Amino acid sequence: MADKEYTDPERMEKIVSLCKRRGFIYQSAELYGGLNGCWDYGPLGVEVKRNLKDYWWRCNVQEREDIVGLDGSILTHQAVLTASGHVGGFSDPMCDCLLSKARLRADQIDPQSGTAYHYSGASEGDWAVERRFAVLLREGQDENRARKTARQYYAQFHPNKSLSPKALELKGETTSEENNTTSFNPENGSLLTEAREFNLMFKTQMGASSSEDDPSAIAYLRPETAQSIFTQFKNVLDTSRMKVPFGIAQIGKAFRNEINPRNFTFRSREFEQMEIEYFCRPGDGLRLTDEWLEKRLSFYEDIGLPREKLHVLDVPDGERAHYSEKTYDIEFDFPFGCQELEGVAYRTNYDLSKHQEHSGKPIEYFDETTKEKFIPHVVEPSAGCDRTVLALLCEAFDEEDVVDSKGKTETRTVMRLNPKIAPIKAAIFPLLKKNEDQVRISREIQEELGRFMHVFYDETGAVGRRYRRQDEVGTPFCITVDFESLGEEDPELKGTVTLRHRDSMEQERVAIADLLPRLLREIR
């Protein structure tokens, strides 16, 4: 059972710090104060993300005969999203904090209990304002805190903006006991506005002559990758000669104008999805949903997320999307709580039926064997690429005490990334950068391995410090060319190198000729 209340903010802060320090993830537009809800992947982060996407594609497309790929347009026709229901109903409930003006998702506010202090207005000299306001105090909080907050709220209406809120006299103070209320901001106790629906899609106009008054010019940045798969279903079916059951896979960007982006890259306004729409006969949907759930759990274990930190939520009827007959959420224990990584949903034939209805064009499938015509049903495994990268980084981060060669205890920071996902597969070091033979052999190894994997050459500093730098970025193997490689100390060791393992820090001698096949087995 997942403990959704457990958090480790200190660990999360360390992970965020390492991501910036080592070039995994940066705040977008940081030079100008940052763009909220948007992130840039640095040199190492982009490699982790690419490795994840490549492995997902290999497992789900290249190694299967029943799934093909698609790369749909990000700009999406208004009619597509009208048919899918996004234009009319893709929204979240939003409310505003009356004091700070911060916007919150109403369905994500934690219920609170306490004493609410209500006010009808405030005055100062000849000036007065009549507005209802309230502040929630939790047990043990001083009642003067409520009055201070109320004065700050009413002061914003005073014409003298330099006036101290302390000068205001509050009117009509009353109290009430509140239990499990979501009407107050948990941060400051201020009353919130009534919740209203906020459409999450980014809207734009297309064409040089377009205007806001021209409905034909309206387009959207897609809020999900699925719709281009549904609208291209017939084209893919006809050109690829696939037969139901079969799937269409897509990796791509999607955009949602989130009310409250949070938890680093977990909830962003621009994000990447890895989705499959698996088309099947009407009676097979529930069985295939269960089968896909197991496949997806195995995938996460295979890339380094332990099964004990993965949890399956069978989403109850009232909480599923309107199109879903069955949905499983695969959740992971992040440092900020147990949160969703992927949804596996049985969407029935909702999407294809809607596009057939709105377009007026047939999307039925004719089964040559049974001579039946039907609209295929769909099972959708939909994973968040950015969320999975974050989960991998959170799981990999580790700190341990080790004793150095001088007997001193130090903290080793290590990213225990699965070799398939690690941004750098191997680092190559000459023991001494002034030794021409060691440098030459190191460069030859770099050139040979570099044709098959991402490697890194480093000749600066003590070899121990070079090991530590690679530990911190998750490099699973370090290769050191030393005097033994040259046969100077033992002729039998000529042509060998030291292969050091990141997790155990153990070292072994390996023939240079064996390095490539050995590492390829480890990283694939």
C-alpha cells in the first residue's frame, strides 16, 4: 500500500540542486527570471531522456509486429478537439486567493479544520470599504493573526497605498467552526473565490491574415498526443496493411496551461508523452487492459524502478475520465509523495465514434475473417516521459559514506542509473595525462567505443576525483589506462585496462579487445 502522505523535501532539494549543477535539467529562461512550468534539459538530461525514449520505442515498436509509429502535428485543428470534447470540457476547477491573488486548483486543496474569522469590511477615518472576507485559523494559532491577515486584505482597497494596514479598523467580526473545508488557502488562511472552470488548452491563430474574429484561423497546441492517432487511424490502417488487433505508438510534446505547475518537472505546461493506442475487437478491451498493465509494470522494473515503489490504482467509477470503462494508474513513490507515472485506460470506441460522427466519414474496420464491420475499441497505455525521467533520477540518487585511501570518511554522491538509461555509458581516463602512450591508448578506446555509445574522456585531476565526478552523473563504468596497460610492470597485463564499476566501486582487469562486447552486453 502506497503511503501518499510520505514526503522527503530535503532529498528532493538535493536532487534538484544536482540536476542543475551537473547539467541534467535547468529552469527555462532562467536568465530572465525563469518561465514557470517550463524546463530545459541540459547535456546530461537530454541523453537520459533520449535513452528512455529509444528504449521505450525499441520495446513497443521495433520488437513487436503489431505496433507501428506515428509523429503527429503539434498544432491541432479546432474541429479535431471539438469532436474529442476538449474544446468544450478540457478544464480544471480554479479558484483565487483573495489576499495573494495566487491561483489554485480547487480539486487539489487539502481539507482543513479550524476557526474561521469573518469580517464585513474595514474603515480608516472617513474612508470605508464593505466587502466580506474570512480567515481560517488552525488549532493553536493566535487570533491576532486573523486580524492581521484581514487588515492586509482590506488595505489593498485604500487609496493611500503607503498606509500601514495596522491603521485599519475591522468591522463585523464573527467566528464559525469549520471542518474539512477547502474554502481557504492553506498557505495563508485567506478566503478563496468560488471555483470556476479553466480551460487548459493553449489557443492560437494560424496564418498571416488571421485575426481573433476569424474562427477558421483558430488552432490549438495539442493537449495530448492521442488525437492525431485517432484521426490518422484509417490512413495508417490502409498504408501499413495492419489488422486488428494492432497499435499505433507516438512520442511527442503536449501542452496544458496548468493552473499550478509544481514538483519540479512533474507537472509542467510543456511535457512529452509516450503513448500507444491499441485497437481491438469490442469484447477484448478489458482483457487487454490487464495485459498492458503487466507489460508496463515490467518495463518500469526493467529500467530501474523497483516493484515495491510502483503502485497500481484501480481508478473508481466516479473518478475515471468520461470515455473510460476501466483505468489503472501506475504510481511511483516520489520524494514529494506517491504520484501517477502512467495511465492504462480502456477508452472503448469513444474517440473513433466521435470523429466518425463529427467528420461524417466512416472509420469502421472490416474484418475479412468474420466478415464483420465495427468501430474498434482502444486500450491506451499513456506514459509521461518527463515524469519517468524524474522518477529515474529520484530513484537513482544516493549518498553513502566511504573511506578514502587516506582513511578519511567522506560522502559519495552517486546516481545509480540503470546502464540502459545512464547518459554516459563509460568514461575513459589515462592515469597520467603527460604519458603519451596512456593518452594515445585512451583516445583509441574513446574512438572505438564512441561509435556505439556515449563515452566521456577525462584526463584532469587525480583519478579518484575523476571517479567521483562520474559517480555523480551516473556513469556505470570507468576505464583507466595505466602503466600495466603498457606492460611496464607485468608483461602479461599489456593490452588490459582497469574497469571500475560505479555501484560497487570494484575494479577488474579487462583486455582492451574485450571492452566493446562486454559493455554492449551491459548497456542494452
